Amino acid sequence: MTDKINRDMTLGETVQRFPQSADVMMRYGLHCIGCHVAFWETIEQGAQGHGMGSKEIDKMIEEINATIKKE
């Protein structure tokens, strides 16, 4: 089991394993983390669906991983 996230993890898996990631994703506009699509939609798919580009997705993932490391 990894101790950091990547683009291919589902939103649901990410929030379930790393609850603190929800705050970061919400700041980036990924309000869908609480709905049913979160269990099949990857972080990348969810972010792209909310209009995020590749660099912004990378920044969000870096922020989430930094948050995970702190705890």
C-alpha cells in the first residue's frame, strides 16, 4: 500500500484512505468527492471534469501528498 496518491487513484479510494485529502480537493473545486461517481472516477478524470489542466492537477496532488506526509 502506498503512502501517497497519484492521478490514477479513484476519488473515493483517496478520501477513504487519506481523509485529510478531502479538504485539499474541495479547495480545488472537486466537490464530487462525496457523490457516487467518486468510487469509479479517478482524481485525474474528476479534476479534468471540473476544468483543471495538467499543471493544476499536479499542483493539487503535490499539495495532497504534502498534507499526508505531515500527519
